[in-house]
Amino acid sequence: MSVQHSSREQRLRSERMVFYAHDVAALNEALDGFLELSQARAAFVIDREGHLVTRRGDCADASLESVAALVAGSFAATRELARLLGETEFSTMVHQGRRDSIQVSLAGERALFAAVFDERTNLGLVRWHARESCERLAQLFQGMSERAVGGQEPGAALPSEFGKDAAAALDKLF
């Protein structure tokens, strides 16, 4: 692998979040724990670009891709509002409706945690458990980021003899 290709790959890994099956399983476990403790209806992990990473709970009536994009857009607008008011960033925002409400919090550097809740619980309980969940998610993201930058993810790099072995296998086949 060339040095240029390697540095481009490292840059992409640091700029983009990459999730493997075991990463999503760990995120789902954290979301399930949050839902059980908070009694919220649904929980989402969304990257800051607006892509839905994973979701848990009851969210049957919503277009999840639209919700994820709107949550990220709303959070970006709130970040600019914070800047105009002299804050670095607001880490949490809440939208309350008559029936359903949503809380969105920053989880690590590049992801958002959203919780949809209704009258079965209250904002205080959701906020309390969301804070703990965001800390847990931030730890998970940090571990994922460190593994990705270090090239320790499954399939991150092929062994140097892979090309030779693959060519030999193809020659043998044909």
C-alpha cells in the first residue's frame, strides 16, 4: 500500500465514523439500557451529518431517515445560536409537544443521542439517564475511533502476502 493511499485512508477514518456489527451491538446495548431505565419510547444514535446509525424502541410512525436528518439540522442550528450567544455549544436541546417530546444531546464529538418520550415518563428522568447514556456512548465512540485510526478494525488492512496468495489461488482455480 502506498504512503499516499495510507494517509488518505487514515484521514477518511478520522473524518468519518465507521461502524462494524460489534460496534452497533454495543450501541444497541447502551440504548436498551437507557430505554429500560428512563421509560422513554425510543432512542437513536445519529451522526452529526444526519445519518441514522442505530435505533431502539417504538418509533413506528416516523420516517427515521427524515427524523435523523432533521435532528442533525436542528442541532447544527442550535450550535450556531449558542455561538451567537457567546457559548461554545449547547450540548442538549428539548422539544416538548402535547403528547410526544424529544431530547437531543451531544454524544462524543461526532454523534447525537435522541430520545423520544411521552407521558409515561418525565423530562427529569429522561435527562438524568440521557446524561449517563451520552457518557457511555462517548466512551464507545472514543474506543471505536482509536481502533479505526490505529487500523485495528477487522478487515482494516490486508496482509502483505494477500495479493500473492490470491493470485496463486486464482491460477490454481483456472
